[in-house]
Amino acid sequence: MPFASVYPLVTARAVAREFTYEVEEGVGVGAIVRVPFGRSRARGIVTAIVDAPPPGVDARPIEAVIGEIPPTLVQLALWLADYYGSTPARALALVAPETPKRRKEQAPPAERQSLSGEAEPLQLSPPQIAAVERIVNGQGNYLLYGATGSGKTEVYLQAIASMLERGFGAIVLVPEIALAPQTVGRVRARFGENVAILHSGLTDAERRDERERIASGEARIVVGARSAIFAPVRGLGLIVVDEEHDPSYKQDSDPRYDARTVAAKRAALEGAVAVYGSATPRPESWAALERLDLGGRLGADLPPVRVIDLRREAGYPLSAPLLNELRKVAERRGKAILLLNRRGIAPALHCRACGTTIRCPNCDVALVLHGDVSLRCHHCGHTTDSPSNCPACGSPDLARLGAGTQKLERELARELPELELIRLDADAVAKPEQLAIALQRFRETDGVVLLGTQMVAKGHHFSGVELAAVIDADTGLSMPDFRAEERTFQLITQLAGRSGRDAPGRVLVQTFQPDARPIAHAARHDVGRFLTEELERRKALDYPPYAHLVRIVVSGPEIEPVVRALEELKAGISGAELLGPAALLRLRGKHRAQLVAKTEHPRRIASQAARLLSAAAPAMRKAKLTAVVDVDPQSL
């Protein structure tokens, strides 16, 4: 009778190890089993078949085999747990999610019936032809780079078609399903029922049915957000990571994996090709990957970009040049998109008499004014009534600093009442169906402005957009993060790409820093120059891609024990340049600080940190401290 090493899928780190069970002949790596575990039962994954249990272990038999995943996904999960400092059980749960029992009748997911696009292949340009041939006949990882509208999606589709003809399957990752409807729709239109959709909006039963279609080989193509990288696709030959620059690919809870990194690892395990596509690639991808350059926009030029120096303009958030362009849109019954990456009426309420800014009692951030009547914290959700007098000195002289999307909406309604306004932010479209309705309204309406946060710049292809404008390009530049300039450049360039796809377009960028490097390069659509300079800066500072970062954040009720815990941790870590401890903003009532390691060996540093934190766990629990280790963080 053979024996198996089984990882029980339980979250407790105290039992984060393999256990040996007796199994029947034919049970192999990847079997999902139900096993006795202590006084209860647990699901587990077979990770190895062994000849005998360890000395002194009386192996109990498994109770049942209840499913199966490919052995390569077991390898992927164990690598993920090691690299990101998680437990194998938590990583294995990603590749073998628990699903409910089948119901007698189950309607197909709504996406199968509601998505549309080009059903027939389009004629390719010479750069597209070269890219498809390289992807289909190549090995390893590629960066598919080209301006917005240069035809990246058609390259994906024709490469997938070639892979299907050869008997291979494909995974297409998008940052967020709801914000990439064109990509999803075109894949579905081209390949029909051969496509499965995986994302968080599905019910448990719908997700189970889609996974069964994938595992059985009925669906050879999977489209989804980051967790779709774990789909059990048979004979995987191609992984596409669309809009690869988007930080949404990083999971913000344990296991804190980056789907872009996992995609490269899975492609290596499967012998597949991974293609990373973007008009504004990450510096990491620009430096590391072979580039397949599609060049400029097909059939049209990129729109000219005009930078508006707000130091010389009286109007904010609507400068005179922007109002003039919007009046032209109104006269022609056209479409415009306006980006302001702040919600609410104003980002702060400030007392002119004593200088107090009204802040969240739980977080070290200003409360944001919403709808004139309430102040809200965008971190913890704390809400209070908007005061008529300063709570510190009693003065009625309260000023609204800056502008948010609600204020922009009001200003537009007053200045240009003939334009229909559609707001796109987390307050206006809290549910996926609201987002879909808003996007469809914009698509079908004339004389309309779509205004909102960074949602408006993501992956949309609307016809007839003649004006795109960034209301305040400085919002992201002030962030204390080494990626602040990269993110600002990407946001401006991506928004500019929404304009002028099928008609002459214009782009306006309002800023108090017109000479800032990301703004100046974005105004020239000069992606290559920006990335070259950004890589030079990062090399001088030893930031990614020239080193990996490991971020350790400790939080607790008082700042002194938090900093002390990180100082002790710092003393025990070797083999890395360590920055900090540095205090962070208080969040949800917790004081926080971080220690950042720069290293060529992130797994080694994460393992050291995990061992030290495990040894310190009793003292940290007593002090009510919690710790998070994040490998390759996307924000500091």
C-alpha cells in the first residue's frame, strides 16, 4: 500500500507542514483528498507519493479522493508559498479552491450571453505579423509594446488561434474584468464557447461550473483577473498579461502574490510562452523582456497633448483653456473624458483661523468632504457630519482645499448644462452592474462627458471621443513612493490613448508642475525616453529591477512597541540593505511602521523575517502587534 505526503488546507501556521497518509494505488500528486485531521476532517492536496511513512508515524488512510489538479499547479503553489513567505496550505488553496456541490440545474454565467466584438480576424500590419510569429514559434517571455490603438489585442487573438490549432490552451489575464470589457468581449466573440470567464463576480456555483469546463478540456481559453492564472487549463501553451503595468495584479492579502510574476513561473513550468502587453510598460518589463514593438496607432495619429500651467490660470478645477475645449465638444455634440483621481467634493476641510485640517480619528489622513453634508475617511470608512464651525477653535471660516470628482461634476453642470455628465468613481458605481450601465450610457450618448477617477483611463475603447483631459496631474506626484513618477506617466499616457481613435482628438493636462519629467514625456508620447531615464534613476538608487524589495510592516496600538519590534527584526536580518524603521500613517486606529529590505535574494530575506517573527510571536501577541511581510510590494 503506497503512502502520500498531504498538505491539509488549513490556515493555521502551527500546522503548516505535510502529513503522511495511506492511499490506494493510482492516487498521485495533485489529488484532492479528504483526510482525518485531529478530531475533525480537512481537505488536502497530495504533494508526493512515498514508500513509507516517517519513523514512528502510524499513517492513517485518507477517507476519499474528491478531485484532482495538474501536478504543475502543485509545483506552482509550493513555489509561490516559498517565494512570498506564505504557507503551502494557503497557496494550494489558490489552485484548488473549495466549490459547492452541483445543483440539478445551473444557468450559464451571464457573460456567455452578454459580451460582443469582432468575430472575424482582422488583417495584420507587418509589425503585428512579426509579433504573432515570434510568440507562436518562440520560447520564454515577451513584452508586446505599442501605442494605444496599435493592435495588441488582435495579436493576442491570432496567437491564441494558432495555439489552439496546435492543441494548446491559453490564459488571458486582465487587471479587472469590469474595466476591460473590450478585451473580454473580443475573446468571447472570436472563440465562443471555447472561452471560460473567471472573476470574483461569479457565484460559487458559476465558478465551479467554469472550472469544470476548463479541467475537462471543454473550455481551452480562460479570461479572468489575477486568480485566473491558477486555472487548470489543459496543455497550456500561452499566457497573456494584458495591461501589464496595472498594480491590480498584486494581491493585497496573504498570499501576497503578483500574478505577473506567477505567470512567468507557470509558463516556465508548463513550457508555455508568456506575453506581457502594454502601451506604458513597467520599467521592470522594459529592462528584462524581449520587446515586440508594434509602433504607433493603426489608422490614426496619437492626439496632440497641451499642458496647461495652472500657476497662470485663475480657474480650478476648470481652467479657461479646458472650458473652451469643452464648449467645442458641446457645440459638436461630441464626447469627452475627464480624469480627476480624487473622489468627493474636496480632499480636505481647513480652518483659515487656526490652521486645523479636520482629520480622521482613526487614521492620519484628512477627511474628504462628500455632498456638502458628510466627511468620510477613504481608508477606514469613518463618517461624520460636516461641521459648520471649526471643532478646534469654533471659527466658521472653513475652506475647502482642492477638488474631487463631485465638485468637478457640479462645476461642469453650472458651466455647461447642455452636456450630459456621467461620473465614474467608487461612490457612483459601487456595484459591477452600475459600472456596466454607466459605460454603456457613455457609449450610446452624444454631447456627454465621462468624468471620474483612474477608472476612466483603464482599457476602454470608445468611438467619438474628441477630448481627454487630466484635471490635476500633480495628485500622484506628491505620493512618497519611488513609483510615483511611473504611475503619473502611465495615467496621463493611458488617458491620452482614449482620445482620437476614430476622429481627430485633443488632450489637455492641467498641472502646477509643467516641467516635471513624467508630464513632459507624456505630453510627447515618449514612452521609450521616459523608461530609459526611469531605469537610470532606479539603477542609481538600487530600486527594482536592479534589486528586489521586501517590505515588513508592523502595526499596533502604540508607536513605540511597533518601532521597537522592527528594530529587533532589523538586527536579526543579514544580507540586505535595510531602510527604516520608518513610521507610516496611522490606519484604522493602528500605529504603523515599516522596514524595507533591498536585496537580490528576496526569498532568503522573507524566510529570515518569517523565522524571526515566529520566534517573537508570543511577545508580539502580548503587545497586540501584528506583522505583514510583502515580497515585491507595489507601494511603499
